[in-house]
Amino acid sequence: MHSGVSGPDPRPESGHLLGCVSFGSEREDSAASPASQHVDAHLLYPAGGFAEERWLSRTPVSALQAPGLRGHYNDDLLFGVIEVPEVPEAHDAPRDVGGAQPLERAAFAAYRLLFKTLDATPFTHLWRAWNYMPDINQETHGVERYRQFNAGRRQGFALGARSVTGNVPAACAIGVRRGPLSVAFLAGRHPTVPVENPRQISAFHYPEQYGLQPPSFARASLASLSGQEWLLLSGTASIIGHQTVHVGDVGRQVLETLANIQAVIDEANRLRSDERDFHLHDFQFRVYVRHARDLAVIRTVLGGWLAPAQSVVFIHADICRSDLDVEIEGAAWRSVAKAPA
Ligand code: 3EB
């Protein structure tokens, strides 16, 4: 299994398509893949207006179809996409589950469906979720929409009998231009090792000032599967403890974010048994940029730390705290000498 990001002119790649994520202007054929997530946000770099990230499997994949969900799986894992439109609540609807706000109910419905689906497959462990929603920083019903999402997600975890602290998946929650709540996910047969960042309070322990129901995600997921080890980094930003730092200075936000990513990688290496450590240069990155005008600064600062050949896509999108201008996530994988038992 490997993943690669290809630009507008992708070279032929070998492997079976497990899942696919596209960024930028929607292409006619992108809907053709049954397990594809479209991120409706302007692609800032690489140039060309469209990029695709493909998750390829060495072994054949099978399709999994359920109402509201499309996915593909191989022997080790399942990649799926769930899209839930936000609909106003019927005035006579029962108020006991799912909350009052459309996004909160959409998040609840998405995670209820996700865990219900996982429980019907061998892939009961959620490794990583990518959450995209429009107007993430906008306030409606007196609550910021990201917080509405957090409330619904947390209730979905609880209903699915999943832990909302500690043993939680890696994730990101990002604002896009339009569309339904879109959740892509990777799930596996075996639990991951959740990784936290010693420089930050765990997100699931954030104080109430960031919302009454804290987000349920780990800073990274360390996963083992036949002969490979993966490190999936959550969206990472310029946060120390629980506080945003370097407000208004995007260059320093990038440096602080890199320090956080390095701290998570160090922590993951500490938790691993294999001698060969993960290194910053092993990762492919996705960078979310709030203001397109910041792209040059962000690329320059990152360029000082990343290898020239490293795969990085830059996406014009909103970050879930309105005082953050940049967020970075990544993934790396490597072969291990012996397949884990
Ligand atoms: C942070 O560290 C920045 O709600 O799933 C990063 C990764 C963030 C995931 C999520 C939010 C999420 O709190 C925001």
C-alpha cells in the first residue's frame, strides 16, 4: 500500500485504487471513482488547479456500498467517504439525539453511519478521519459551526461505543467553499497507537472556552499492517498548550507547526519498537492556507525544512480556529522487517 499525490498530468501508477481524494476544480471523471472525496477548495500549489491523492493497494480491492457511504477495502483496511447534507430540522422531530443545529446533526449522522458500517466489517478500528464542511468559522444559532460539528461528532462516537478520549483517531476539520459535510476515513482490523504531543494539551482535554464538547482526535495514529508501519499526522497548527500562538504572523505559525509536528514524530518514535525512526522528510504533507496571499511566505519557510522532492499540496481553506492562518497534516509509511502478529 502506498499513496502518492499526482498533479494534473498523473503518470500511470501501478496498483489497485483503494481510495482517492481530489482538490481544486472538480473534474468530470473524479466522480467516477466510487471511493473518492472531493475537497471543494482552491488548489494553490501545485499549479494546474487540480490534484489527486490516490491510495493504492498492492492486492485487489472490493467495493463496499451502503446508503450515504462508498468505500473500498483490501485485506488490511477500508477507505470510505461519507457525505451528509445539512437539512433544517423538521419541527416535529424528536429532540433526544443529534442536537438542534443542522451541522451538529449532520456530524452525528455521519459518525453514526461510519461506526455502524465499521461494526459490520472486520475493520472496526477508525484510524484517520478527514472532515470538510463549509463556513466552519461562521456562527449560527449562537454557536460556531466547528463547535456544532464537534458536538455531533462526539455524540456519534458515544453512540458507536467509541472512546472520546485517549484511544481516538487522527483527524482534521477544515472549512471548504460549499457542499455537504464530507468525511473520508481509513479504518483497519487492528487498533492504532494514538500519539499525543507533549507541547500541547490533548485536544479531547481542551478547556470549555473552545466549545462545551471538545474535539475527539489524537495528534497522530501509529498503525501496523502486514509488513508496514504508518504514521498518520492529524491537522497540526500553531498551538502551545491549548492556546493559539503567533496570531497574525503566518511565518512563525509555520515554524511553530513544524515544531509541533516534530514533537509528535519524536513521541511516535518513542512509542515504537522498530529501530528505524520516522523522520520529517518521510512525510507527504497537505497544507491548509487561510489567505492565498500567504502562500509565498508559507512555502519559503517550509522550504527551509523539507526536502526538495517532498510531496506537498497547498489548499486554500479555512482552519477551525479563526485565529489560525495555517494547518499542516501528513502521512508516512515504511516497511518493517517482520509483519506484526
Ligand atoms: C488543533 O490542534 C487545531 O477537530 O478534528 C486539528 C486537527 C484541529 C483535528 C478536529 C482540529 C481537528 O486543535 C484544529
